[in-house]
Amino acid sequence: MALIKLEKDGHVALAKIDHPPANALSSKIIEEVDQLLTEVENDPDVRVVVLYGEGRFFSAGADIKEFTTVESGEAFAKLAGKGQQVFERLENFPKPVIASIHGAALGGGLELAMACHIRLVTKSAKLGLPELQLGLIPGFAGTQRLPRLVGVAKAAEIMLTSDPISGEEAVKWGLANHAYSDEELSSKTLKLAKKISLKSPIAVKHALQMLKYSKDQSFYDGVEAEAKSFGEVFVSEDAKEGIQAFIEKRQPAFTGK
């Protein structure tokens, strides 16, 4: 793995996303998340995984420039489907995965974090799904996970305004478990991870398996519909305008076409 660096501290695997400058969630990182899960799943010494970002951010969003290389709505839907598949594996992983979030978890970065079992944040962190600002929609099951965590009305506000919420607000709304100062986040994350690592791996695995039953078939129907819509929206004129405006650092002018 080139963009995710792995270290161990006892029974805790520390997985660092290292993709400067913003740890943008490229297809390569999604692929490496999948590789990471395979590696730690087959390592009996690893009982808990901590996922965090190097530099200023956890992950400030998807790799928008990569989007410009995708040639069709079908290819875009396929890209969404791959991300959904990896994140679903993450959410159903038999070992706990803790997202340790500083700076920002936006767009695909937040979708990655929402697939983790536990989210710890800094008080000043920014969490959001700003895809509509680009004329797009979330494509890695964000439209389905966010309302399950914060409720439909708050999810609608977050998505439709593109405005992020702070780490403290994320705890209030159930999007994160705890919020800490920038200086505390790392030590608090490791303390929680080590506490969980003392539990029986067999009991932990079965406890996590039980969480799967909180999701009914409508979640999976929604995820499938999201991937299809992701591809359909991508080929719109508004999406092309939104992506170009982002690259040019200007306000997009949407026409509804």
C-alpha cells in the first residue's frame, strides 16, 4: 500500500491515510482500504483498527480531478458501486474500526468515516457532504448512512446546503461518539482502541455481527439506487459545470440541465 501506511501498537493497527495535500479519496485509496482490511483481518495480533489522516485533514473529500477522467455515467456508477462495496465491507468488518477525525471529513471522506464503527473527532473538525455544491450527489452510500445516524431532516439540511457541521455538533447529532481538543484526539483514540483490544476477539466479532441486523433491506435498495443516480447526475450539464467551477475556484452557475 502506497497511500495508507500501517503501524502497530500492541493489538491496535494504526492506519494512516497519506495522500497530500488533502487526503482526497481517490479510487486508489478505496482500493487500499480494501487491501488494509484483508491484511488486518488475517493478522491474529490485530484486534482493533484506527483509521486517521496525515497532515491537516482526515479526508477533505473525493478526488475531483479524477472525476474529470471518467468518461460515462455507467463508469461513474461503477466507481460508486466499488466504493459502496468496500465501505459495506468496512461496516461489517469483524474487528472494530475507529475513525479518528481531525481537520475535515467531507464528501467521500465522511462516507468513509461513517462506515467505521466508531467516530472520534476534534471539536473544530468539519464534517459534511458538499457534493451538491458540485452538481453531484454522494455516491458511497452517504445518502443512506447519514440519515440513519442524524435523522432524515438533519441529513437533508447537511446535503442540500452543503454546509459542514463542527465536531461538537457531530456529537450532538449522533454522527460522532466524542469530541476532543486537537491535542487530545490521538491519545484519546488510542486509549479507547486499547480498551476495546482487551476484550475477547470472539465476543467482539459476534457483537459486531449483531449490529448488521439493525439495517433492513431498504438500506441496500437505497444504496443500489444511489449508485444509479450517481451515474445519471454525473452526465448532466450541471455536474460538468460544478466540477469545472470547483477546479477554477469559482461559484457554479447551475441551469437545471
